Amino acid sequence: NAGVTQTPKFQVLKTGQSMTLQCAQDMNHEYMSWYRQDPGMGLRLIHYSVGAGITDQGEVPNGYNVSRSTTEDFPLRLLSAAPSQTSVYFCASSYQWTADRTFFGQGTRLTVV
Amino acid sequence: AQSVSQHNHHVILSEAASLELGCNYSYGGTVNLFWYVQYPGQHLQLLLKYFSGDPLVKGIKGFEAEFIKSKFSFNLRKPSVQWSDTAEYFCAVNARIKAAGNKLTFGGGTRVLVKP
């Protein structure tokens, strides 16, 4: 099935642990992004990529790393999890820079205790 | 940098009532405008978008939105809501420059509860 696939769907981490949220798309989209969703704050951009090998920071990048070694994959790494990173994370991809036809993944609900 | 504000955090209304959700953005240049909907437990889905042309755009599920450039607004409307419209609604903008990539700036969202 075409689309954006995120894994895992749910995760509980202890403070200080690290983990990687996976995101893959099979639509050959150049543009991919990671957002976090918190109540009352909408979605905020963490990191984004305009193509393989090219990434940049978004609005709330601290505590997160990304890499884009292939067009298909855009993993998000939490280096040392903190309770403030408890959130729902969405990966998104689009073909064009105009954000037209942006596809979102199903989300990863992360709880840091 | 652009910003988006949605005026109402929560809206409660009865079936068949009309819905209007406000959205204002701040950005010095040209933007593309979007409304997304998120049903409980699901990911975001695009309701409608405005890039250029007729400022009144129609989307899916009977929703429409009007872009008023002078007011930096992009309000969402539906004449008669159904219980199935219960969801959270997000306004978003994308600066219309290639350097911005596909970055979307979202408003804080409006939770809409439609009572049967």
C-alpha cells in the first residue's frame, strides 16, 4: 500500500533512554518532515528534509537527530529521552515543495516516564 | 517566519448547526493555505487548500473556506454539521518559496464536538 509508514505506533521510554522512530514512504517523495503534536499547540516541525542527504532543523529540534540516507527513509532519533518529549509524532512526505498533496503517517504515541 | 492562530480551542454544537472556524496567519509573503481534519485516533487528512485563484474554495465533506488577503484570514465553514464531523481541525500555511520546502506551520487546532 502506498503511503507513509511509521513504526512503532506506541512506545514507552524511561528518562535517559534513546530510541529511533522509523518513517518510510514508497512514493518517491523528495520532501519529508517530522512533527510533534501536543494539546493546544497543533503540530510543530522538528526536522525536515528536501532530499537524500539534506536535512535541516525545524521549530523544535532540540533533543532530536535525523538523517536521510535514502529517499524512502527518514528516521527520527531521540538521543536521551525526557518527559517533555512525551507527544504524538507524525512523519509527513510530499512530492512538491509547495506542500501540496502532503501525506501523513499514522503517528507514534511516545510516553517518557 | 510565519505563524498561525486559531481563535477557538473548543466548539460544541448540535447537528444541523452551522460551523465557522477562524484562522489568521502572519507572514510577509505569499502563502499556500490548508485546513486539515483529524478524527479521533487517526492521522491528519486534508479538507481543502488554497493556492491561488478564487478565494472561496470547496473541499471534501461539504466544507468550504474563504481566503481574505486583507485580513490574513482563511476561515473554514460548513452550513450544516453532522455528528461525524466531531474531530479536531487544523489550519496550516506553507510559505510559497522553494527554500521553505514543504514545511507547514500549524495553528493550535480547534476541537469540534457535534452533539446528536
